[in-house]
Amino acid sequence: MSDNSDRRRCLFPSLLSDSTAAYYNTGMKKVAFDTIGCRLNQYETERMASRLVSCGFRRVAFDEPADLYVINTCTVTGRADASCRRSISRAGRHNGNPRIVLVGCMVTSDGEAAANQYGVDLIISNSEKENIVSLITSKFSDLFVEEQSHYDNVGDDARTGPLLTEFYQHNRAWVKIGDGCNQNCSYCIVPSVRGRLINRPPDEILSEINNLIANGYREVVLTAVHIGQYNHGNLKSLAGLLKFILSVSDISRLRLSSIEPQEVNPELLDTMAEAGSRVCRHLHIPLQSGSDKILKMMKRPYNSEKYLEIAQKARKAVDNIIIGADVIVGFPGETEDDFIQTMSVVKSGLIDYLHVFSYSNRKGTEASSLVNRAHPTIIKERNKILHRISAELYEKALQKQIGSVAMAISEHKANGKNHHWGITDNYLKIAIPSDFGGTKEIIRIKIANSTDKYLTGQVV
């Protein structure tokens, strides 16, 4: 075979003959991945994994022995950095001198320091993820059964492929529609490590969704750093992309990842309402603070009144929608009165659950130079208060579902219990009887009760 033919077969294993497939599987090495952070990172892990699996690696769980460990990192908070360090330590504890590769946002932020301090063998920045095969073959040629020349420029040849067909050990799949962010919130390191906003071509998004549909997936989550700013070619909005996908694919349902408040506009809400069950009744709309003073310091492009107006419109437009919010406590300058204002917005009856973060100082952001920071003890207490409020809000959201029919997909087996954990279209946790769980299918369940932070009912 020519070099080009081998590269093509490496990227698209379905093209391999039985004899050639056996050749590539000879001496197959094991690779394990760990993903820290957002859904965008999870998607990019699958892209990297598909490249390495296509070139002869066998993927195993991260806690299993492997020849190669790839850690896709996050650096949005100090806690994320700590998770990355723990992952490096876990990989290093395995016998056999495994190779450790650090990829992503932590690398782009401070990769050399991480490599030197924690004994990482190779670092790959966000901009180099697509070239993971050529970078790893150059560094660890002994891990590949073919000569290095057969894999040269695989990343460049595959800049738009191979498209995903599966999401490892998941019954729902994520699809990336864009990357980067132009918003530059004062506390956020993401624009520095992800770069400027860029969106993916709609035809490529559609092709990947169709691949996943062909492999049995019923739900696809659209994800990006700044999902509400989708604009590519003739499609000028996220709503336009939704309409395009729904009109030319058989996807059962689409879900949106986190979306900025100012981008939850009438066009998007109308599209969600008109799509019925094919767009999930769920929006995660970051709040960050209920204090207009703090929002201004954060450089957020809305105030608390506008946020509540947007949430109210979403509730009116989409029946039984569940709305979640991010909140940061302890931002520099946050007073007790600012925190009380945040609690007032959170308790408005328009938000169903919270993701609560303690402020994390990120070097290089505007907020890193601000003073008047709250004492760590105060921040910890405010975090606990909001977690308690979130639990109360979520329990109310669960109780409102009793008597309704939920459309759920299994996520994983419940340890020690005779059911699987699943997620409803409006993003509530539900128990699915084991006889019906464990697949990618959408299960109809008549909700009978809510208990211990999840829903229960009978399959109908």
C-alpha cells in the first residue's frame, strides 16, 4: 500500500481488510483518557481518542493499566487545576513506566511548569489537539505498530475528520459547534486559553450528528464556549442552526449546553417551543451574581432585572422548562448586601438549580488585580448557603413533575440498586427500571414520586 492509503485506513478503520486489520491490531497498545472540565473538553477527548484508536490503540478506563495516559485539562478555577494534578498522580502510580500526555487549557495557560513539576512526558496545547497522532508518534514512536512515516501529518489530513460515531461509555453524545470566546469577563481565563470565537461549518456538524444517529444515539448535546454566538455562512444564529439540523436529520432530540443570558432571545425561544420534544426543555443560563455592582465589575453584559426578564420569558415560551444558573461567590468587592441581592434573584422562583463556584483568582485576568476580597471563611459559608438553596429549588422542581410523563435516557447503572440513573429531557435525575435501562433509547415514564433528589415512576 502507499503511504497515503495507509493514512486513510488508519483514520477510517472500516476501510481495513480483515488481514490488514489483524496487522494493525498486532501488539496493540492501550490508551486511557481522563477529562477535567466542560462538555467541550469531553467532546474533544472523544475526537482525540478516535484518532488514536483508529491507529491501533485499544482504549481502556483511566484506572486500568495502560501504555499511554492522556489527560485533557481545565484551568477555569483553582479546583480544576487541582483535579488535573490528581489525575497526573493517578496515571503515574501505574506500573510499567506509562507515558503521560497533558492536553488542553492548563497546558495553554502554564504547560511547561506543569510538565516540569509533575513529570509529564508530553504537553499539547488546545491549538494542537487535532494533531495528537503526529505529535505522539514523533515523541513515542515505539507505541505504534507501523513506522512513523505512515502516520505523518495524520492530524493535518484529518482536520475535519474522522467525525465521531460514538461517545465512550455514554448513551448521550456531545457535538462541538464552535470554540473560543470574545466576551472577556473580568474573572475568566477562557479567552486566553481558547482564543477568539470561531464556529464550525453546519454541514460538518450535521454529518457528525448523522454518524451518531447511525450508531443509535437519540440525544445530542450541542456545545461550545459561547454557544449563543453561532454564526456561519447562511446560518446567522443558534436558532438557525437548530432549525437546519431538525429539518434535515432524524435526531430524536437536541440539547443546548450553557448559554449566555443575552443570547436567550425570542427567535431561540420560539424555535424551542415549535420543536416540541425534539429540543430539550432545559436551559442553563449563567447568572454569576445578583448584584448589579458585581455584575458590572465582572463585565457581564446584563443586570439582575434583565436576567429575571429573560428567565420569565423562557418559562412562558417553553412549558415545564427547567432553568439552571451558575453563581460565583466571593468575587472581589462582594459585600453582605451584594450576597443578599444574589439570594433574592436565586429565590425568585425562576431558577430550578445552581452550580455554585467560589471565586478563583486566575493570573492574567482583570479581576486578579482587584482588592477587597472576602475572607475564605465567609466565601465558604456563602457557598454552603447557596448549595442549600439549590437543593431546595431542585426538590421543588422534582415535585412539580409528579403526574407528568417524562422522556428519559439512561446514563449509568445505580450501584447496589435495581435501576439505572437517567436524565429527563428537562434535565432532572430519574430512576429507570433495570429492565429498560442501559440503552440509548428514550424511555417514557409516568412520574409517581420524587424522593432523595430524583424522580421515580412506571414505564409506559
